Amino acid sequence: MREKRQQLVITFATTTGAMAMEKFCMEQKIAGRLIPVPREIRAGCGLAWKTEPKLRESMVETLRDHGLTWEEMYVLEL
């Protein structure tokens, strides 16, 4: 069985927002991937971005600087 570890999960109000995040992160070579929203949380759309928790502060700054919107950020054991 796979060992769980903390992950930063970023949720979005719309699928369009999640897809924009994926495109942006791929272009900028930011680690992470789209995942289904974990059942522990709720979100406007069914997709979330998963990445390392240590990136939280830089992600907030980067997303704001580039006009990307998100709902919430959570650190979860996944």
C-alpha cells in the first residue's frame, strides 16, 4: 500500500479555471497535476491541482501575479 503524505490541493470554481491552471503550470514547469477533488473537501468543479505543500506561498503569489483564480488551498494527506 502506498504511503500517504501531505499535498497542497488547490480547488477551482470552474473546470475552465482548473484547465487554465494546468496549462499555466505546464508552461512554467511548475510541478503538480490535475486530480479529482478529494472527497474530504468540496469545490465548484470536480478538478483540483495537487502539488507540494512547500510551494503554497509561491503559488499564491504566482497565481495572483498572472490573474489566475482559485477557490481554496488545502494541505491534505493523500
